[in-house]
Amino acid sequence: MVHEPPSSDPTPDTGAATDVAPLGRSGAKPAHERTADEDIDVADWERVAALAEFKALLAAKRKFIVPATIFFIVYYFALPVFVGYAPRLMATKVAGVVNVAYLFALSQFVVAWVVAALYVRAAARFDAMAHRIVETFKARNR
């Protein structure tokens, strides 16, 4: 038995069992596994960004996201502001030991869910707009 000195390379042979495991498929990689260099359907993003429909999509998203974010941030920080500047109002008992501050704090969960539900509804419109943009872009490039 001949004993060879250990190699510093754990995979001395190309295609050794320790190389990247084969995925077990014979066809092309699915789209979600392709690298940018392997993607054959690369969009011309400058042309996409120049489309009026794409600009309308960005404007629609901005029209929803900016006011919703501002509203939620103001609502969120209203609690500590009111606790600091209107402590008597916030300490007003509503039912038993539950005061206005507790109700306001709990209402933030409700508001977060409402904003999320409104966004899901708006996102369906955004998705439809994006689908139309893709279809328009594909039609123009045929």
C-alpha cells in the first residue's frame, strides 16, 4: 500500500464527487436559476423606463406609497407625542384600567393591518399595470 501525502486541494480531480452536486436535470436551467450572463431574454431597461405606461406605474405606486407611509409614520409617532404633551388625555380611563393610551396603542395594530390590506388591493392594480407593460414591450419588440 502506497501512502501519498495529503493534497491541499480537497477536489484534485475535475468532476470529483465533492464538486458541486449535479441537479439531476438534463434540460436548460429554469429562469430563476440563470445568472445574468445566461439570461437570453434580457430587457432593454432604458427603453422600458421610457415607456409612458412604466412612468404611469411609478406615479401610481408613488401616489399610494408616499401618503400611506406618511400617514402611518405620523399615526405611529402620535402616541408618544400625545403621552408626552397630553398626559391627562392619554390617562383618561375608558373601561376599568384601560385608558386612552392603551386604546391608541392597540389601534396601531388595526391601522397597520388596514394599511397592509389597502396596499394588497393597490398592488393588484400595480401588478395588472406591470403585466400590460410587459405585454406592450413584447409586442413592440416583435
